[in-house]
Amino acid sequence: MTPDPVLRIRSQLGESALWAPQEQRLYWLDLMGPALHRLDPATGANESWELPLGTPLGGIVRASRGLMLAAPEGLLACDFDGRRLEPWTDPNARPDDTRFNDCKVDRGGRLWLASKHVEERAATGQLVRVLPDGVSVVADEGFACANGPAFSPDGGRLYLAD
């Protein structure tokens, strides 16, 4: 099979692809830019928004408020069209040598936020569960690089790479 690129664009660390079915658009991040991108696959048009945030970014998810963005500053509601970021909650009660790395939302609307040791050497990363009201709790810890949270089809099991 030969890949057929739909967009050729350079980024420092492109990740966190997220399809928005209502918009028929693909969102993705340059974690180190930092920037948020939105691609319209029907036209090939890509919009970019350079974000006034620290790096690296940790991921994006769909939420009732639109997009939720994990950044060093905490979790922010993100309005791409209005170019607005609104602080939502800051689950930063974590070791200083860690950074947010990835995130997903489960069927119950809970956000699972994974963190990693900056150099991926010490087991200081955590898995944090953030409820829809913004309350967060450390669900597990001891990861060098907690990454790729995913859920079984029935929602009863969470998978995580380290």
C-alpha cells in the first residue's frame, strides 16, 4: 500500500488527530509549535492557529464545550473559530518533572489525562480522571510515559501504553 497524503505541512511534533463528525473536519496539534490546526478534507484547506501557551501541549478532545485542550497551563475550553481559550480546570497537582502527554474522553464524559516524566526516565507520570464538573483524581501513577489511553468497545476497560 502506498500512502496518499491529504496535507503536506511541517510541524515540530504533530499529534492528537481528532475527527469532528459534525463539522466534517480533522483537528490536530503541533505540540511544540504550539499550534492547533483544522483540515477540511473536502477542499484540502488547512487553518492554523498559533496558540499563546507553553509547550508541550498534551492533547485535544471533543467536549460539550467544543474542544478541550490539555496544556501546561491546565485544561482549556478552546473555540477555534473565535480564537478563544478559556481556562476550565487545572489538574496540575502532579510532580514538577512531568508534563501532560495524551488524553481521551470515556463514554461517561470523564476525561482521562495521561502525564509523563519530562525525560521519560523516572516513573513519575500519572493517569488522572477529570469529571465533567472539573474535579480530578489521580487514578493511577508510576509511569515513565503514560500514553494512548483507549477504551474497550463496551467502555468497561481502559488501555494505556507506558
